[in-house]
Amino acid sequence: MSKQDKTIFNPETLMVETDTSSRHSVLKGLGVAAAGVALFGLYMLLYFGVFHMHLPRTAMLMRQKAQWESRVERLLGRMDGFEEDLDLLEVRDNRIYRPVYGMRELTDTERTAGKTILPEGLDSTSLLASAIARSQLIMRRAWAQSVSYTQVEHLAKSAGDIASHIPAIPPINPTPGSYRFSSPFGYRNHPILGGIRLHKGVDLGCDKGNPIYCTGDGVVSLVKEEERSYGHQVVVDHGFGYQTRYAHMSQIFVFEGMKLRRGDCVGLSGNTGQSTSPHLHYEVMYQGEAVDPLHFMDLSISPKDYFEMVHKPSSKR
């Protein structure tokens, strides 16, 4: 008999016996406790494993997270609209506004220049990180578009001058018989170097010493005298994306930085550089690319009307 066991007198048997009631109560208590633990474990298993339920604090945080994610998704949806609007503005800017004033198109790289900066510790793959990155990209594109519009506005204020700046008259006297159209714009067999090469202008054959006139308002950007290539040449920057070149000249009457008006005499025709006979090589460049000069002049203009637009040549350089 254990020291912990209690004894009692049984009046029915008139004997002293061991009291087992306390042991039964302890075992009963342990059984109830074990059943409680089992039921609690089953409850937790069903709560978390089957029904995927969470603790109140966790559930509250998850509801808040879901609300913020919903807001971020709505914001991303609005960003889709912003990006579509920016796409239209950029297309119009590149295809309409900037070309009108002779400005080159802005590239995608120029419009999106800059870095995306995310808050420290933020998962770069998260929905919030995506929203922040897109918002910063939209801001950079909007800023670039704003700068472009400022540039266009600046040129638009002088839009009335465009007509006088575009090279729009023949560079020499168009009187029939005073010149010959000796070589057109485009690919041809080079008369000196040989081989098929792009002829970037037109050749107007004429006597040496024929006056050459500036075809539009502008500023002389280059005066060069050399024995090869274009020989003695002048380049005039007309603004709005236009430039003109006058080459193989015998004399030059202008200097770099000199402002010219349409009809000012820039020099006299000649046979300098890579040239086989006296003529004027005349080029029109738009946004850095050579274009056909015949699209910018009317050789059928009457001599009277032509000489009303041009000025007498000056020997001053």
C-alpha cells in the first residue's frame, strides 16, 4: 500500500480498507483535462487548418491589408488612364507640334530619363512597389512633356517668322537660259570619285561669277574654303530645323555669325573643290537630313518677281 493511499473503516465488512475514491477523482480530473486539451487541439485544427481562420489581431491586420491593396489596385487602374493620356500627348507632340517648328522628336529614353527610387526595405515585387514605380515614371514623362511644350511655346511666339525663314526661292537668277539643271537630288554615279553615291543637293550649272542669293532668313553657321569636297562653301542656319548649303563658290561675301535676310547675296558661283565645271551645288537640310531642294523652290518664277525679292551683291565680306 502506498504511503499516499488513505484507509477507512468499512462498517459493512467491519474491516479497514484502502480509500480509492480520491484516486478515482484524480483520474477523472486527468481524463477531463486530457479531453479538454484534445477538444482544444481539434478546435484549433479546424479553426486554422480547415476553415483557415485567424486570430482576431491577425484577422484585423489582414482586413486592413486587403483594404490597402484594393486602394492600390484602384490607383493602378487610374494610372492606366493617365498613361493613355500621356501616350496621346506624346504622339501629337512628336508628330505635329515639334515638326511644325522644325524640332526633332523626343525619344522614349529622353521622355523617361531618371531613376525609380523605392522606400528602403520595401519588397520590389510587391503591389505597392509597382504602384510607386509607375507613379514616378508618369511624373518623369509628364515633366518631359511639360518641358517640350515650353520649347514649342517659345518657338510659337515667333511663328510669324517661319515663312520668311523657310528656304523658298531659287538661289540663283531663274531666267531661262542663264543656268542649266545639271544634276538632280538622289543617287548617281559620282563624276570624279566614281561609284554610286547620294547627291545631297542639286547642281545648277551657270557661268562663273553668277550671284548666289540666300533663300531664307537665317544666320551664317559655316564659311569654309578648301580645295577638295565642297570647295568654297557657306552654310546658313534658318532655324526651325532648316539649313542650306551653297558650294563650289568663287567668292564669299559673308562671315560666320552674320545675320541674313532672304535675297541677300552670299557670294558668286565658281568651280572650286571637286567640280568639273562652274556651277552652284545647293542643298536643303531639314533636321539634319538632306531633302530635295526642288521641293522648296519655284524655278518658273518670273525674273521680275525674283529680282524684287533679292538684293544687289556686295563685295564686302
